[in-house]
Amino acid sequence: MNDWDKYIDSVTDKESLLHFMKMLINDYRKNPQEWEHDSIDEYLDAMMAWVHDFSKCKYNDIDWNNIDYSVIARILYSGKIYE
């Protein structure tokens, strides 16, 4: 388990999610060479591919029927329009 796995597992509420998002931002700014994608369209495309692929792999540990997808969609959309 790497540090990012620990950070992901520590997200349990709104405040820890906000902290995790800030960590991602800081990591991108400090280590852009470690990121596979440097544009929003590539990043979102990779997220889509991961959800599709991981949901079908033998290591899948996510209950895909127990996620509030509308909240995820609202967060993603709001990042487009919020100042």
C-alpha cells in the first residue's frame, strides 16, 4: 500500500474529501511529470476508463450499486461553472 492508498482510505467525510482534493492539486503543481494527463479532457477520459475497467476486474472492491452517482456528477459539473 502506498501513501495515496492511505490518503484515499482516510476520506470519510466532506472535510477529508476537501483535504484530499487539495492534496491532489498540490501534487499536480509540485510533480506534474508524475501525472499521466495534463489536460482536463484527458483526465476525465482516464477517469471514465478507470471506472469502466476497474468495475470489471477481479480486484474490484467497490459496491457500484451503493454510490450516489448524482453527487459525483454534481461535483464534476460544478467544477466547470463555479468561480
